[in-house]
Amino acid sequence: MTEPTIATMIETQRRLSTDGADLLTLAGVSDVNLLELQKLFPVRATLRGDALTLTGSGDAVEKAAAVAERMLDAARQRTPIDPDDVLRWSLDPRGEAGGSPGRIALPGVRKVIQPKTAGQAAYLEAMMTHDIVIGIGPAGTGKTYLAVAAAVDALSRKRVRRIVLARPAVEAGESLGFLPGDLQAKVDPYLRPLYDALEDMMPAEKMQRALESRVIEIAPLAYMRGRTLADAFVILDEAQNATSMQMKMFLTRLGVNSKAVITGDKTQVDLPKREESGLHQVERILPGIEGIALHYLSGADVVRHRLVREIVAAYADDEADAEA
């Protein structure tokens, strides 16, 4: 058994100023955020007066302090914090804090969208500085949500005149062909996540008007053929289910003063075995072209329930074992 070093045996203390921070936001209801910090690192976290005091071994205190600083930054900006945020920051302690410069303030809903991880911050930055961004990562990393937020922001600032959101209509093991209704009614289940993101970012009446006037268009990828999309923010979601031909068709729709964001998860391809995913192809052939950014998100960027992160990791481990 490894003997403890002197550094781990000597107890140290570090005081962090809470000046300007909302203490309830920092600690959480019933101190759940501080308890999470103590669970992740062998330290005691004490909130008294104008300071958060961390006590423990030198190494543990330093690691906990890096996360606590991010908690304090968020609390100073009144950004909600929960134990999942504390866990995420512990996995990526040097990333951007809750008050990242990449935050998006959406008019009408009094909502601020901001990255919760360094990977998300870099993803938002890529969308601001490139005409085409390809975001690749597992479920729950905010690929689609942040892309829709960037699109709504661009529309509200009049940087584009419309938003076009597309998804391949590929069945993920279920058959919808027998469902009643017209073609739009049949494909709407595929497009529901895009509606959900929009509903979270725009007042209901404004969103409905935008959809009716086609300022915002949500459609299956097949509807893009033959069109030129100018002055638009175009998002292709679930791009791992676009074929190579569909991906080429989509990329060549881009017109003057337009941006495109392509999102996908390489581990969830629902195409027939003989079809190559267009996402795999662009990952191979497009890097190095000026104006195109390829950005990868990882398990550390998962912002859903904490179990999602562990589920993603378990599947990745299983696939690695199968390939070994």
C-alpha cells in the first residue's frame, strides 16, 4: 500500500472571498452545492461571513479551490448552480466559468444562454468566427441547443433574415409510415427536438408568427434540394444520419451571407450498413479549409442528468472493448 506523502498529511486552509456573490446561489438549497464539492474532494467547505473556507490536504484544497472559484464567478452573476454543475467543473476545472464571454442574451424571454463547460464555450466561439461549424459529440452536450441559440441571436440582431433547421428523416428502429396525416405530420416527430429548442428561446406568439411567415423554417433534409439559402442561419441536426450525397447537397445550398452548423453523434448512426454517413465523410475531407471549424465535444460537456455522462462513458468503453 502506498504511504501518504507529507503533502497529503499536512492540513491546509484556503479562504476565498465571497464578495459580490449571492450566497444562496453559491451554496444551493440545504447547502447541496457545498456538499457536492466536499464529496468530490476530501475537503471541508465552510461558508461564513465574507469567505468560503476550504480545509484539507494541500493538493485537495487546490483542486477544490479551482472549482470553487468557478462557483463564485457564477454566483456573482446570479447564474443558477446545481450539483451537476459542480461535478462538471470538477471534471474540467480550468475551463470557462459560468459567466463566459460567449453568453447569449435572448430578447423577449429574459433568458441568458451560456456555456457550462470549456468545450461548449469553444463551440460557441467557433460559431461566432466561422461560416461553417461541424459539432461532433455524444448526446447531452448541447450541440443542437447552442446552435439554435446562436441562430436565434443572429436573427434578433438582424445578421440574417431567416433560420432554416433541417434533420434527416431516418427511422431509428421505428416505422412511422403507417401513422395518419400528411407528409408534414409524419415527419414532425423527427423535427420535435428543434421545436422544443425554439420554444425555450422565443415567446410563443413570436415563434408562431416566424414559422407562419417562414422566417423560421423547420423541414426534413430532403426539402433542401435545389434551393439556395442566402442571408440564413442554417442548422443540420442529427447529421450522422445524412448520407454522403445528402451532406454534399446540404453544404452546396449555402448562399451569400449565410452560416451553417452541422451537428451529430458518430455513435448513433441509423443508416443502413451499406451507406456511409455524410458526417464521417466531412470529418475526413473538410478539415483545413479556411472558414470551416470542426469542433469535438466530449463526455465532460454533457449537461443533462449526471447519469447520462456515465451512460455515454459506459457505451464508449463497451465499443472500445469490442474493437480490441
